[in-house]
Amino acid sequence: MDSTDLQRQGYSVAALREMARRILPRMVFDLVDGAAGDEITMRNNERALAEIELAPKLLAGAPTRDQAVELFGVKLTNPVIIGPTGLAGLLWPHAELATARAAARFGTIYTTSHASTSTIEEIGAASPGPKWMQVFLYKDRGITADFTARAAAAGYQGLVLTVDNQVVAGRDRDARNGMSFPLRWSARNMLDFASCPGWLMRMSRTPNPTFVNYGGRTSIGAFSHLMIEQLDPDIGWNDVDWLRKRWRGPLLIKGLLRADEAREACGRGADAVIVSNHGGRQLDGAVATIRALPAIADAVGDVMPVLVDGGFRRGVDVVKALAFGARAVMIGRPHLWGVACAGEEGVLWALELFRREIDRALALGGWDGIAKLDRSIFFERVAASPLVGSANSSGTDT
């Protein structure tokens, strides 16, 4: 697909999603698009953002609009960062390498998933752009220590500790599609794959995706058993202390939804927190991240960066998060839909969509830069509402 067709057909993140739905086998699309349980949290992430109303300042004037943001000494062109997403190599050959290159071209950070289908080292060498590495706290802490050491050796600047993955979640779409590990082949699955000849042709030219960071080319089936054995529901703050001692660079804790835990993270030496419910893919029924964000930003935003992910599909969504106190927003599904459509160029276009829409929202709102965004941009009724997690909300810090 050339860039003209990509931009014409993929005129929004939602349009990219629809393109990806047509391109990918159903079970592969649902693996990315789906969430845990009844998918309530995933839908609420988007719904909560949509319910927030803005009050533009129409005669303020915003002839130029600055989107630049700095994180840990790195200046980014805009506040959208690529978050960690596993199994991207099922969507496009060497998808992680393509995405890292696109992030560098755009001027933002790429976060490597522990479950990438290219190695930590290959992704580190794929582009000169800044990169962070995701890690889990496993029962065998040696695995975590090894990932941390490899990331440091490969030049990663930040370490993202994901803490909301204590057990393997149940995802109904995967169960319905037979997307188990190892895959249970059926006539339905084979017909599903055969209905996507373009995807099949691309994938046939590359090795079967495997979890290459775990002791060679760990198969998908073996990886599933590894996660069941190694994910640790008994992780605690002492484990964060253990990791803090082993990583000298910025340490970001991802998966927090409570102000008290954000304060604890700050006290334990974390350098940032990422307000996240795993895109609704872990605990279904968890609070929408935009609702949890304000109390966390009030608690620690003056002393450390607060980032957020979950449901961001438009540039105006990013504007809302920044006004609530986020320093930057991480995206997951949007860049995966982009890479599924057109590889590196698809990711670059997804990022460009956010950049254009943020700029348009700033212009229409009368705000001349993201540094000027605060809660005064909200319609008064919404700004004061406990539904979006104000500092006085009883539901965000208990």
C-alpha cells in the first residue's frame, strides 16, 4: 500500500483499525483488539474520554502551537509514546523493528515488550531513537535480572516495570477463536487464515514468530506455560526495591490506578508512574485510566512525570490527559493497527494522525501549546465532577 492510499483510507485511528480488521485473520485481529472478560474496562477507557467536555477559549489566539515535551533529558516532538505490545510480529514481518524505526523517524520513544518477536538487542540496534524496555517481576528473579542487564547493554534509556500482570487473564475472544497456545488447528481457523492471502504471503517470507528473548526461539506454546509458571501474584514493594538497585536509569512503574500507590512508588525511588489498566486486558471492571489520572497527578505530578495509557484514539483525547496532569500518553492498539496495514509507514502515519489532531485541537481551543493545558480547559461541570477522578474523589485513593 502506497502512502497516498494509506492516508486516504486510514484517515483516522478508527479507520486504521477497520483496515487492519480486513487485512488480518479474525483470530489475529481479535488477539490485538480484544480485552479481558466482557471487555467493560476497554470500552470504559474510551467512553470516559468521550464524556469529558472542553471549553475552548475562542478569542485567545493560538497562531503557533508547541507539542514538544521533555522526558528524562530527551526532547520529543510530541507527547505520544509507543507503549509495549507483545506478539507484534504476528501482524507484520519484523513488526517491532519497523515500529522502532518509525518512532525514531517521528521523534518519540519506542518501548520494547518482553514478548517481542525480535530480540532486545536487535530492536536496540534498529534505530538511533530513544527506547525503553518492559520487564515483569517473575518468580525466578534471574529472568528479570537478565532482561534488565541486556537492556542496559543494548543502550535502552528507561525500564518499564509492569505490575498488573500477576496471573494470566481470561480473554473471551481468544477462547472463541481458538487462539490458544499452542494453537488448536480447526477447519474454521484454516479458513480464517486462507481468507487473508496478502497477510499469508507477507508472513510466509519470514520465520514463524517466536518469543526470542526467552532462551533462544521459545515457541508460543512453550511461552504460555512459562508465563503460567513464572507470573507472580505475590509481588510487593520489596521487589521494586530489588529492581531499583539493579537499574541505574529511569525506572517507570506501569499499571498503577491509585494515588496512594503512586506516592509509594515515588518514595521507593521510581522516576515515573504510568497510569494503566493494561488496555482492559487484565482486570475487567478496573477504573478507566482517565478517571484515575487526576488524583495520581495531584499526588505526585509535582515531583515526577505521570504518564497514562488506555483508550486514546484521537488527538483531543491526548489533550484531555495532558490537561489532567499527564506528561505524555502511551499508545498500544493504534500503532499495531498501523503496522498491520503498512509496516513502518503505517506506524509513522498513526503517530502523524495524533500529531495533526493534537495541533487541530490546540488551534480550535485557543491553546498555543501543550504546556499551557490545565483543568481550566474543561467545561466547569466536568472539571468539578468526581466522575473524572478529582482530587477529592473517594474512589481513586482507597
